[in-house]
Amino acid sequence: MNPFQSSSKCLLFLFVLLWCSQSMNAQKAATDSSEVRALNSIFQQWGIQASDSWNISGEPCSGSAVNTSDPVFMNPSNSPAIRCECYFNNTTLCHITGLIVVALNTRGVIPEELLDLPFLTVLGLDRNFFSGPLPAFMGKMSRLEFLSIGSNEFSGLIPKELGNLEELRTLFLSVNNFSGTLPQELGNLVNLERLYIDSCGLGKEIPSTFANLVNLQIFSANDNAFTGKMPDFVGNNWTKLTGLRFQGNSFEGPIPSSFANLNSLRSLRIGDIYNGSSSLDFIRNLNKLTDL
Ligand SMILES: *[C@@H]1O[C@H](CO)[C@@H](O)[C@H](O)[C@H]1NC(C)=O
Ligand SMILES: *[C@@H]1O[C@H](CO)[C@@H](O)[C@H](O)[C@H]1NC(C)=O
Ligand SMILES: *[C@@H]1O[C@H](CO)[C@@H](O)[C@H](O)[C@H]1NC(C)=O
Ligand SMILES: *[C@@H]1O[C@H](CO)[C@@H](O)[C@H](O)[C@H]1NC(C)=O
Ligand SMILES: *[C@@H]1O[C@H](CO)[C@@H](O)[C@H](O)[C@H]1NC(C)=O
Ligand SMILES: *[C@@H]1O[C@H](CO)[C@@H](O)[C@H](O)[C@H]1NC(C)=O
Ligand SMILES: *[C@@H]1O[C@H](CO)[C@@H](O)[C@H](O)[C@H]1NC(C)=O
């Protein structure tokens, strides 16, 4: 064997060693064990399983779960899906930051084990047959930025504790079987940009605390039983509004003249309440709207 051959073999060996140690490093990050227990328990209660693209050999934060790209995680055809962040404790520890269980005909309730996923920022449970109330303990899921539970069979009152979720940007509750009214505590959600509560079974007046929701871009509340006057604060305080849907409720009186301030509004559905002269002036000035 000539020296050149042996040194190239040596080099190859070194490369393999390096590659091995690197891929071992990459796999060193492991999911927080209490989160693994919680996830397994939740999935067991809901009768679902991790997909083949993650939970490879029992390690949930692997494969597609560590791909943080939204189109991968949010794609309904990848449901159920989790998303992990693995930079904790010097990149040795992964926390589950997102959970999506969408359109799987899943039945069950919101389990308390969700509190053992304390790093969750995204929870999406849309288009299933989940039922029971939204439990008050959801108010402790303090990192949530996106909560979407639309098109299920949830019932009962909207818990006032949801008003503690001050990081929320999106709250989607549409098409469920709630009762009662909007808790005034939801007025604390000052970072909220999108609130969807269409066909939710809610009624009475929109609380005056909602004047604080100054970052709202979309407020979608069609087909409920809201009463009283349309609130003035919509026009005075929700200055970033691009979409407003109020159709199919029981509001009285004219559209407040303050609505003419809504310079960013592009989509408006307020249905059959046009009444009174200020409404007419308002409608005449709606040349900006693309979707009336
Ligand atoms: C992940 O895989 C392990 C081992 O195969 C299994 O016991 C566990 O139930 C799986 N977890 C989920 C959430 O499906
Ligand atoms: C994430 O998944 C997408 C689509 O499958 C892929 O194009 C991308 O390279 C992946 N990113 C990482 C970091 O694996
Ligand atoms: C880092 O690890 C320690 C010890 O295992 C643990 O107590 C701590 O919670 C971890 N930090 C994070 C941010 O997870
Ligand atoms: C983090 O890990 C790297 C590589 O394993 C090591 O060199 C570094 O000292 C660690 N840093 C801390 C703060 O533990
Ligand atoms: C909705 O809730 C009401 C009671 O509030 C109940 O009578 C009705 O059966 C529920 N409907 C569905 C589809 O769950
Ligand atoms: C709402 O708008 C009115 C009129 O501009 C203003 O006086 C009031 O302070 C605003 N309220 C909030 C909560 O921003
Ligand atoms: C419309 O306005 C008139 C006069 O202000 C009032 O009598 C009537 O009840 C209003 N209709 C509705 C549906 O609010």
C-alpha cells in the first residue's frame, strides 16, 4: 500500500468521524420529557397518533417538527403536527411551541395536560368534533399568540380567563355552540389583531372594554344575537380595521357616524341595519371598499 493510499483512507476515516459526530450533535437536542408525556397523553385521549414525518423513534421533536416554516407546520394535510424550538439550554433541549390538530374528525375535550406544554404559542384545533367548555385553565397558557378552535361543538360560556392571554394576536372561535356574551375581560387583549366570532351563539351587547382593542384589523362577528347600538368605539378606536363583519345580529339604530373614520377598511358586512341619515352619509362615502 503506498503512502498516498493510506493517507487518503485516513482522511476518509476522519471525514466519516467528523460527519458522525456532527450528526450526533444534531440529534443531541431532546424534547423536554414532561412535554413528551403530556403530548402522548393528549393524543391518547383524542385517539390520534403522530404522523410518520415526526416522532421518529419516539422523539417528537424530530423530522418535520423541527422545520419551523409556517407552510409545513400550518398545512392541514400534515395534521396532526407539532412544531418545536431546540435552542434551549445550549441547543440540547427542545420545547413544543405549536400543536395543530385540524380536520381529523377528532372528538374529545380540552385536556388539562395542555398546561404541561408551557411553551405553546400556536394551538389550532379547527374542524373537528371537540366539545365541552373552554376550560378556565386555558387562561394560564400565557405564551399563546394564535388560538383557533373554529368549527367544533364547544359550548358553555367563553371563560373570562381568556382575557389573561395578552400575547394573543389571533383568536378564532367561529362556528361553535357557545352561549352568554363576550366577557368584558377580553378587552385586555390589547395585542389582538384578528378576532373571529361568527356563528358562535353569543348575544347581548359588545362590552365597552373592547374600545381597548386598538390593534384589531379584523373583527368578524356575523350571525350572533348581539343587541344594542353598534358601538361608537369601532370608528373611534379601531383605527387599523380592514375588515368588519356584523351581519345577522340584532343591532338597533343607525350606523354610528364615527365609522366614517375607518380609513383602512376594505371589507364591510353589516347587513340589514342601514337606518337613519348618518348611515346613508356613511354608505355614500364607502368608495374605498372593495367588498361590500
Ligand atoms: C411517539 O412514538 C412512541 C414510540 O414509538 C410512542 O410510544 C408514542 O405514543 C408516540 N407519540 C405520539 C404523540 O404519537
Ligand atoms: C422545511 O420543509 C420545506 C418543505 O418540505 C423544505 O423546502 C425546507 O428545506 C425545510 N427546511 C428545513 C430547515 O428542513
Ligand atoms: C435547562 O435545563 C435545566 C436543567 O435540566 C432546567 O431546569 C431548565 O428548565 C432548562 N431551561 C429551559 C429554558 O428549558
Ligand atoms: C454549549 O455547547 C458548546 C458545544 O457543545 C460548548 O462548547 C459550550 O461551552 C456550551 N456553552 C455553555 C454555556 O454551556
Ligand atoms: C347547543 O347548545 C344548546 C344549549 O345551549 C343545546 O340545546 C344544543 O343541543 C346544542 N347544539 C349542538 C349542535 O351541540
Ligand atoms: C377611544 O377614542 C376616543 C375618541 O378619540 C378617545 O377619547 C378614547 O381615549 C379612546 N379610548 C381608547 C381606549 O383608546
Ligand atoms: C329605523 O329608524 C326609525 C326612526 O329613527 C325607527 O322608528 C325604526 O325603529 C328604525 N328601524 C330599525 C330596524 O332600527
